[in-house]
Amino acid sequence: MDLLEKYEPIIGLEVHAQLLTESKIFCNCRNLYGAPPNTLTCPICLGMPGTLPVLNRKAVEFALKMGLATNCQIASYTRFARKNYFYPDLPKGYQISQYDEPLCQHGRIKIRVNDTEKYIGITRIHLEEDAGKSIHGSEDTLIDFNRCGVPLIEIVSEPDIHSPTEAYAYLTKLKQILEYLEICDCNMEEGSLRCDANISLRLKGQQKFGVKTEMKNMNSFRGVERALYFEIERQARLLEQGQPILKQTLLWDEDKGEARPMRTKEESDDYRYFPEPDLVPLVIDSEWIDQIRATLPELPDAKYERFIKQYALRAYEVNLLTSERALADYFEEVNKLVSNPIFISKWIVSEILRVLSQEKISISNFKIKPAQFAELLNLITNETITPNVGKEVFDKMLTSGESATSIVNREQLVQVRDDAKIEELILTILSENPEEVNRYKSGKKNLFGFFMGQVMKKTQGKANPEATMRLLKKHLD
Amino acid sequence: MPIDVKTVKKIADLAKLSLTSAELEQYSTQLEKIVDYVEQLQKLDTSQVQPLAQVHDTTNVMRPDEVKPSLNPDEVFQNAPARQANYFVVPKVIKGTTA
Ligand SMILES: [Zn+2]
């Protein structure tokens, strides 16, 4: 896209993350996805007159964790506000949110794009309640209020993002932090993580921002990336034709790969925010902040740096290993028992990650636990079995759930390390393949692999590779 | 402060009220009187007064994160004008076209 040479995209993202509390933010109803409709409701979250909200302490603490993890300044005094609008999934006629006194402000997170590091500013993180869910039928609309009152944090980025790739990296990083903190399960399909984008273009080198549009309804990170590409191109084409960009909200259609306007904003939304009189302000002292800070786990950036230093692994592998806290923990558990980081990392990246992506599961649901995996790796490092047999045993462990040792014993997979035995085998193979031997001796050196293969075939992969190579060379060269 | 018909129309739209032109005229006169009355407060010097959103000075009222039983469906729908299975039924709405 050569238009991208000419125009600079300015992108800001608004992310809503549902917090993994047990109960809702202002009432004691259970906070749970997928329950039968309206079974998790009470007079408070149904917006009955005369009810009063009471703030869930855990929700505040989760929001504080995210604020600290994204290097935000935590407000010493913060308040809730009413955002007024009428929509049937919002029974009170207003959403309890935060306005001019948010919980966290002025943070930043580090992203990596093409080996370059960059900081994206966090404007603010505030607490609010989710609305219910509407199901639009042809005749009427059905409402389920189970989601109404589920605690959300809204994370607003600075307009520091200049490409769809950076947007993708930013979202991935936010998700990683939320998951490390265990405060959100980040399931975009279930809506526990949602993202809206603001996009405008300006000529490169220009200071003034262009007119921005808002993009909604993306339900995956790749969807966000695609929607941004679409919108950047659309705006660039309009600008090239000298046409104005309308200030409007667009809905992304993932199947069609296009966005259509939802509404044109003639005037900006008028939510008539005012301080929520039903909730008292929050005062957050340094003692409380210190308490929360003490509960923070090692965060992704710190873990990444430590893995590089402590285990001497490459950036590529560390990136994968630390992408999820549970995966990093898995690696470290195995390393306690095998203590060969490079070897373990190679196996996790090539074997375990392959299985996880094939079966679309996370490491916490992976059948082979660290101790069992370590047992397998130890059988390879102490040369009981060859690496090739190791891969076979790994596959068998996946299907049968048996331990590596019992599979090796039952199927007699212990590797052949006896030089005399291997040598005997090699002599047989050489006498069975005189043609290949001649060709090899006349210079066809790549036939070496053929002879290796023959030995492995005859031993079902059990011949010690180093010994086989050494003895083959002895007889061929 | 003059409250013109346009302002009344905007307030009515935000409140999802549809008013006749006669009502718009009538309410603009009435609202103007009300606003003028309240505007007497502007004469007070509040430069030394902190804005007040709450009359009591308590802070940090919170509850532990505990689940308590929700309502049973019959209670939930007791006041509902329309119910279908366990859903509330409302007239068809398409987000964004209402405002
Ligand atoms: Zn409730």
C-alpha cells in the first residue's frame, strides 16, 4: 500500500476487560458467563427503584493491579460517575462509570514490533459496570441481564499506535498482562475482552490530526488488524479524491471483510455525566497501593529479561515461553528436574506448542505434566533412548497417558549403544547395498544419509546416532 | 437565561420524549423561568468553596467479593410487561438508530 508512505495512521484503542471476580461489581449476583438468561439478577442489577449499589472491593483491587502493571499513576482520590443514556440493556438509564476522576492515569506499556521496542501510552484505566445483552429478533428484542453489573475496566490508549501491526502487538501485550495478573480470561469470542478503535490519517510530517472514525464490533485481534487496514485504506482513498472524512462509527463485518457506517455523529454524544450520588468516593492511600503491589506476579517484561539472562535462550524462544505465565511456569518446573534449558526449550517449542495449537488448548489443559515431561527428557539426555524414539514416546504418552519409562520398557525402546552390535548391523547393510556403497565411494557423499536411515530402520530408530555415524564413517571412508 | 425551542427539543430527545410544537413553546417559557430562578445562586461568591458532590464525608465503603443467591425467575419477571421464556421482551431496537 503506497498510500501508507504518504499518510500516517493515528490509532487509539479502547479495551474493555471483564474482571474475574466471583460476584458483580455492585451486587452479590454471581459473575459468570453462559448461565441461563436472567438467572444471575437481583433488584440492584435489574435497576429497581430504591436499590443502592455497594462496591466490590476485589474489583477495585483488580483494577489497581492493572494500573500498577501498566505503570499508571494511581489516583489518591477517585469517584464514580453516571453516564446517562437510554438503551434497554441498561435498566437504570445510566451506567455507573468514571469520568473526570478515574482510578489510574498516565501509564505505558512496551511493545515489540519487528525487533524494535516501543512504548504505547495508557491514557487512563477506569472501573465501570457492564450492560446486559440484547438479542435482536425480527419482531422484538430479548434482553438478558446476567451480564449487567459485571465489573469492567476500560483501558484507553494514547493515540500512539501508527499501524495495524502495532495495534495487534499492543493488544497482545495487554492480554498477556491481564492473563499474568489473572484478572481477566481475555476471551474475545465470549466478550470478556472487547476492543474499539479510533482511526485518523494525516499527511506524514503534519502536526494536525485528521477527522477520526470509530470502529467497533471486531471479535479477534486479527479482526482488529484487518479492520484497521480496511479503514486506513478507505480514508486514504477518500483523502486522495479530495473528499471529506465523516466523523462516524463503523461496524466491522468479519465475514465480508468490510465495515459499514453505524451512524453519523452530527453532534457528539451527550452523556450528561455527573458524580454518582449513591457511591462514596474512594481514597487510595500508599499503604493500600503497597499491599496491591506486593501481590503482583513477575510481569511479562521482567520474566522475559530474566529468561534471557538466566537461561541463555534466544529472544524468539523466550518470547514464546513467556507468552503465557503458565507456559513459563511449565518450562521452569521441567528445568528443575532436567536442568538443560536449551534442550527443554527446543522440545517445548517444537513439540508441546505444536500439540497445543493443533488441539487448540492451553498449557494448563495439557495432558503431560511437567514431571512426566521431565522424565521423558531425562531418558533422552541420559541416552536411554534416542531423540527420535523420544518423539515417538512423546506421541504415545499423549494418547495413552502412560509414563515415558513404562512405554520405553514395554516396547523395548532402549537405545542400542553397543558398538559391536551396531557395527555388525552396518556390515550387513553395506553388503546388502553394494551399488550404493560404490556410488558413495565414487563421490556421492550425500548417500551417507541413506546408510544412516538404513541403520535406524533396522533398529526402529534405537541406534545411538553418534555411534552409528562414527562407525559408518569408519567403514565407508 | 433564555431557553429556546431548540434547547427544549434537545432535552426532550435525550429523554426520549416526543413533544408537539405547542408543548415545545410552552416548556421553553416554563423552563426559562425555572432556570432563571435557580440562577439566583450564581450571585453567590463560591470562589472559596470546594465543589461538593456528597453531603457526608465517608469514603471507601466496600463489600467483600461474595456471591449471594440471585432472584428466582418468577421474582425477576414480576414487574416485566412482557416475557418470553426467561428473557425480557422489549420493542425492536437497533443500536444507534434511536438517538
Ligand atoms: Zn444483582
